[in-house]
Amino acid sequence: DCLQKYAAGILSTDDVALSWGELQEMLDSGLLTIGSHSVTHPMLTKITLDKVEQELVASKKRIEEQLGVEVKHFSYPHSAYNEQMFGVLKQCGYISASLGYGGNIRYGADKMLLNRNYIVQK
């Protein structure tokens, strides 16, 4: 099973992307939700808000079509964001967004700036 392989170190961050089947298996476990991370992994602060919206909508739609679930969570590529994006995220149907660093989430944290513990295998 995919989760056991990852926990055992058989799947690693070197495997960069999971297959749709592996994502479905992880989703079916009930232990997690699937969010989006953009289509082309741009530095969102370096593109127009229209392009940001295109990235958000296209990645959300693709995952929803492939996995049959509503995508509500986003992770900023390169942890790059600005406050103008918050409205675009909400308009696209996201309820939260996370950074790739920062540690634990505290009570009352901004849902569009959630911290995360970055885990890598050595």
C-alpha cells in the first residue's frame, strides 16, 4: 500500500510525483485530503493575478476530475505569495493555503498562511 511504502522509505521525495492511482489510494485511506499546488509551479508573485487565477483553477479542476473530490486546499509553490492572492484563492473555492515551512499551526492562524513542517528523507 502506498502509505506504508512511503512510511517505510520505499517511496521517497526523489520520486517527485505520485501517480493518480497512488493519490487515489492515499485518499481512500481517509487519513488525508488532496490539495493543489498549481499547474506549472511558477513563482506566483512574478506573474499577473490573471495568470495566478488560471494556475489555481486549472490545477483544482484537474485534480477534481481525476479523483472525484472537491479540492479546497492549496500550497504556494516556492512559498511565494502576496495578500492580493488571498481573494483570488477564495474566489476559486479554496478555504486554506499553506507555506512550505514555518512549523506548527497555532490556534487562530490565518487560513491562507498556514505553516507546515517540511519533511524530507535523508
